[in-house]
Amino acid sequence: MHQVAIENQPAFDELLSQIHGEQRIIVDIQEQSHGPQGASGSQVRYFHVTNTDPRGTVHQDRLVTKSASLLERRVLHLLSRQGCAVPPSVIPDMTSDERALVYMPYLDERPALDLGHPESPLTHSIAEGLAGIHAANRNQPPAWLPHTSEDFLQRLWLHAWREQWHSNLEDSAFATEFGAHTSRLEAAMERFIRTLEALTAEGTSLTVLNVGSHSALAREGVLH
């Protein structure tokens, strides 16, 4: 680990106040040399921050910074302002087109979902959080947020199933057993695309949609 330059301290000060609801005095900031990077392609840095509360008690907080695109910073700022289910964050730069830092608390990985028990408290918590995001943004599209209608296949990753299916068909045993279903799958895909187009044109279901992957918030926010 190594000590962090003082220029990061104001953002850490603000973040600690958000997390704890009181002013904290930072004693030391040490950056960890290693930490998970996920699959978003953005650099994530990890810090141990020693601080004291107004009563003089010493605390240790684990904080992270992430180099995020302007779109991601805008989405995170929007959801934070709405009180949606996103972590506390400090985003000093909300205007630059270049990647800029987002400051957030370190969050341990969530427990694995128990798919056999959809009524579990964790499943309900995740569902309520996502429903809250959708409800807060229904029919309120920010001007800067791109629509899925610009490119359904790419923005919703709807091409992924087809790539995997045709890869599977290269296995002769798979092709023999399942290959006859290809035309039905393609027809179902076409119906699905037409349905998405109709819903988007109607406009009454538009909301913020998370189509991110393995990042603190999302790789990209879109409207659907």
C-alpha cells in the first residue's frame, strides 16, 4: 500500500459525510496495491481511509474510485438525486466528455441468488430496488440519455443468444437434436423485436434500464 496525494481528500471527506451522516476527520489514506477490476473496462482503485468521528473515535473505511464515462456519471447522479437504490457517491466532474473519477464506498459482493427460492429476502430486495429505479424514471427521459430504439440489438445485447446458438450448432450432436428449432427461434426473435418497437413508439413504458455488466452501477444506462 502507499499513501495517497492530498488532492483526493476533499472527495473522500464528502463521501464519508454521506456514508455516516456526520463530519469525519481523515487521518490517513492508504491505497491498496491490488483489487478486483470486474469486466467493465474501467480502472477501479481501492483505499483504506482512517478517520475520526466528532467524539474522537477512530474508524477505518474502505472506499473505491472508478474511472467512469460521462454517461455513467450522469446516470449515477440522476439515480442518487432521486433517492434510488444506488450506493452513496461523490462525482466532482459532471461535464467533461473524458473519463473522470467517481468516489464510492467499497461494497462486498452480494450473496449468490437462491434461484430455487424466488421469495427470498434478497430476491425481494433486488426486485424492489430495480422497480424503484423504473418507477422514478417512467415517462421522464433525460435529454442526454440514449434510447434503446436507436439500436435494439446492440444496446440490449439481443445478438448474444444467436451467436451462442450458432456456436452450439457446430457440435454435431447438438445440431442433430436441436437444429430443427432454429427457424422457430428466429421467428420468435422477430416477434420480440416488433414488440419492442411498438412499446417504444407508444412511449408509455419508457424508463431507465440497467444493461450494465459487473460494475458498481452499470456499463450503460438506456431507455426502454
